[in-house]
Amino acid sequence: MDRRSEAKGKRTVRAVAASDDALCTLLSAGLRVQAGEDRWRVIGNTLSYRLLLREAGGIWNRLDQCWEFSGDDPTDRLALALEAQPADIGHNAGSAAEPQPHYHGHRDRVRKRVMRAGAEVLEDYELLELLLFYSIERIDTKPLAKRLLDRFGTLGDVFAAESVQLREFDIDQRTLVLFKASREAGRRLAERKVKDMPVLTNWQQLIDYCHTALAHEKTEQFRILFLDRKNVLIADEVQQRGTIDHTPVYPREVVKRALTLNAAALILVHNHPSGDPKPSRDDIEMTREVKAAAEALGIAIHDHLVIGRKGHASFRSLGLLS
């Protein structure tokens, strides 16, 4: 081996040794570097070193809960930064020296307030803020809650927002799942108030349930409430989904499903995403066709409800079922 090759080999050994030392430095701090296709990910005890990681060029990935670095392997430069500015290992490291944010302790105060007085005392933005506690860590969620309500209007509209609409708020997957689950929980709670009960004697609860299920949908949805001979709700099913202003409804399919469930009566329900529940000409014509097909087989149509954000319209109250 000539001198040039020997020198190159020594440099390589020193480089590997330096990388090994850097790796040990990171491991002793509870940090690990993982190689990806086009990025490096730092995981482990990142909370104690979040400022150091950010200053080193890292970007926090909220979806995967890790720090990401582009370009070369960040191990060496992170090790140098750790040696120059060591931090104690531990979840609360540096907390005594660092100034506390203005919202320090706020989450605990909100939780205690709910335990003491109940969640019903909370404003909409406070309730949304509280829910965000459980999907977003270590930041003040009040500004985000207020921005979401300013943008969408109501809690129902926030929970029903599509993921593409939430991109401008940097909403991660955990929060999106929380919104979907919250909306479904509300629908099921409302459903329990009308399920297995005579719906005609619990009309307001039925309206509330339909509003919970449909008022915030972004496209038209046609549902059918199937009732037995005592007007007890057998099933609530989505028959068709349509566009922003139209849903195709086939009377033959409606009647076929009613016979399968042995239903004696139906309540038709659909929504108007525009917010205005006033029945359209097409709504009226479609209802007449379904009514004729159902009554020919002895199945009654008690009502057709149109649900909008501004309220609801009842075909029976408007005299459109005669």
C-alpha cells in the first residue's frame, strides 16, 4: 500500500471513529437518528432538546411525532451541539431555567373547571380547545380553536370539515380522527333518544337527531327512517348520496327496502347543503313518486323532512303530502 492510500485509510478510520463518538453522544442523551428515503428522523427524548434540534435545522413532524432533517446525516452536528450546550436528560429538563409560556398550567385549570362545574359552562371555543388538548401536545390550543370557529362557524361545521379544508390550519391526522369521532359520538347520542321509541310522540327529539346527522353534510344525503306499526324506529339508513344540490332517489328501491325490513311507515329525510331547507320542485315531485309507490303496498309516508343549517322544513306541515 503506498503512502497516499495509507493516509486515505487513516482519514477514513478517524471519520468513522468521530461518527461513532457522535452516535454515542446522541444515544447517551436518549436520541436516535433514523435514515429515510430523503430525510433523517430524530426520535427519542426530543422534548428536552427541542430548541437545540430546531436551531440545528430540524423540523417537527406533528403527524409522525419526530424531528426531520434534510441533506446530510445530522448526527455529527447534533453531537457537537449537545457537547457545546448540554441538556439534562429527562422530560422536565431545563424547566427551571426556561421562562414559562403564558399558557403554563392552563390545561390543568380548564380540566379542574370542568370537573368542578361541568362542561356545559364552557363556551364553544373553550370546548373545542379542551378537545384539542387530547390531540395536540405542548401548545396553546385556544387560538387554533377560535380560528377554526371563525372559519367554519359552529362546532358541527368544524367536526364535519374535510381534511383538505383543514390544511390551512396544519391539522394533523390525530386531530382529524378526533373531529370525526366527536361528530359520530354526537350523532349516536342523539340517535339513542329516538331509537326504540314512538317517534311521532318524540317529534322534537327526532328533529334534533336529523339535524345532528345531516345539517353539516357538504353534499346531499337522502335518508329513510323505517317505522313499525307502533311508529317505533326500526332503522335509519342512508339510501343515496348525491352532489351539492342533487340526490338521485329511486322509489322502487325505497319500497323494496321497506318490505325487507317489514316497515309499516316511512319518514323521508334529506339535507340542503346550501343551508336553506325550502323544498325544491324536484323534492316535491320525488316525494309524490315515493308516496305513490309506498302507499300502493300499504306503507305510509308520515313526512318528508328537509334539513338545513337554518332549520328544517316539513312536507306535512307545508301541506305537500296531500
